[in-house]
Amino acid sequence: MRSISRPGLAIVIAAVAIAATRRPVATTAQQGSPTAQPGTRWSDEQLRQAVAPARVGRTLTPRAWPGNARVAVCLSFDVDNESYLLARGETSQTTLSAADFGAETGLARILQMLDRYQVPASFFIPAVSALLHPQMIPSILESGRHEIGVHGWIHESLPAIDNAAEEERLLTQAIEYLTKATGKRPVGYRAPSWAFSAYTLGLIRFSTTAASWPWTSPTSSCRMGNSPASSSCRSIGR
Ligand SMILES: [Zn+2]
């Protein structure tokens, strides 16, 4: 977190989510059929379980921001490039060339802007994106101000995969790649398209608390959708 004080205005800059233009991917199961309404027959407990993973939880807003700043701002960027296209098998040169622009031109412009204002930011990178554009990570790390976080292996759709073992395989690959490329294990995570599967939170919870690497398979029994506060889910947060 960083405070910028100006006459009459103090701004705290923490991290910011720059909204991507694509809509989050959601499966039919998540959205539900427009005609089927199973929720009309759910019990009180089923209703509570359904909303539990989406609760805000305890507030993290401090009584006062550092330097008596009036507002907190968070800057972050998703460096997707061609990854989400390749995930679905897109090989059109025309389409891929547009995604290449971000790596070749867009990222440099963003980094220059952040340098100009000496502002820190977080960059969430699918590992395949870094693999195809290996110059990106060194350029982001050059200033020493920015964080690099996990954004999937190839910007895969986790709800579409809907398989704990396969999601864990891709998450493991992504963390291993970024760890080698950056020289340290990433601690930040943003789901591709911001879309969690029923397994995502359990996998992330384990990956951020595991004492050693590589981890042993933690979570095949942890389905948030079934029981968000189940003992099997809690037990992996060791
Ligand atoms: Zn993304």
C-alpha cells in the first residue's frame, strides 16, 4: 500500500481491479436454466449453503487510511494476451495478432505510466502468457514495485473444467512456472474470468498455506458447492 499526499488531497493506492472487457464465464449449472427453479424447493439449510461461499465476511476497512487518506485505490492488470484464445483452440492468425498487441505494446505503455507516477500495481498472468512472451515478467519486475500473481495456466475456465484433479494440475503448473520465472513463489491469485469452480477456493487455500512445494493432493473431497464450511474444506487450510 502506498500513500500519495497532495495539497487538500491524500490518496491511498493499494490495488485496483481494472475490469476486463470480457464477461466472466459461467456455466449453465451456475446460471441455472431460465425455466428450472430448483431453489423454490430448497430447505433453509440448502439456501444458506448456497450463498455461504459468496458472503463478504468480516470487513477489512480500517478506521483510517494511512496518512489520513480519503480513499483507497487498487490498481491491477490481467495480462491475458493469447492465453484465453489458445485455451479454446483458437488459432486464427487475425485473432491471435490482436492479442499479441498487449505484450508487444500495451504492457510497456502501462509500465511507463506507473513509473511516471511511481505507483505500485499487481499483474495477474496466465503462465502460458508469460511462456509465449518471456520478456514480460522481467519488464514488470524491473522497477521492484509490482507484484505478479497467478491467473491460471492458460486462462482456463474453471467452472467448465469442473474437475478437482484437473484444476489442481493446472494450478500447480501455473504456480511452478511463475515461481521459476519470477524467482519467488506467487501469493496473489485471480481466477481466470473471475470464475471459481466448486473446488477453487479449497485449492487456493491449500496452496497458500502449504509449508512445502510441491504439495500433496489436498482436496478431492472439498466441494465448496456441497458444503462451504465443511470439515474437509477447513482441514486443507493447514
Ligand atoms: Zn483474465
